[in-house]
Amino acid sequence: MAYLILRYNLKDGVTAAQFEQWVRETDQPAMRGLKRVESFNTYRVTGLLMGEGEAAQRYFEIFEISDLAGFTGDDMPGETVQAIMGAFMQMVDNPNSISLNGFRA
């Protein structure tokens, strides 16, 4: 199992209410419908665990992917992901993504 984590802020002029409605109504249903996406959740940062100030990114997405090679090779260039990413990129500023593989220690 692989995990993808995206972190980002919203672009100026995009409200949290607008974005979060789009996530609930469009983004999550479409991405959760992909056969390799085992789970997908979006999180809004509400504060720092320690210290003061604000987090560098206000939103995080965590995907659990059953087949990362299939996801990146087939799903990412596909119509569903491309449509979602087009809309996503209109609302978010400078998204950063990483992939992780789980293991037992």
C-alpha cells in the first residue's frame, strides 16, 4: 500500500467554504471512485500542536493507493483525474505532494 500526501494553501480570492463544498461534492466522489484509491480524505489545519503562529500549509490530502504504478500510469493521465486536477489547480496555490510506503518496524 502506498500513501500520497498533498499539502497546499488556497489561492487569494478562493474561500474555504467554496473550496470545501467543491471537495465534498466533486473532488472526493470522483477520486474515491477510482479503483486504486482505497481511501481519500481532505483536512483543514486548525492549529499547531506546539508553538505559536500558523502552519505553512492550511490543507492536507491523504490518499491510500493500492497500486501506485497503476495510479500514476493509468489513473493520473486519465480523464477523471485530469478534470479534477484542472479544477483543483484553479483553486490552490503551489501544491506539494509526496508518496510514502508503509512498512512494519
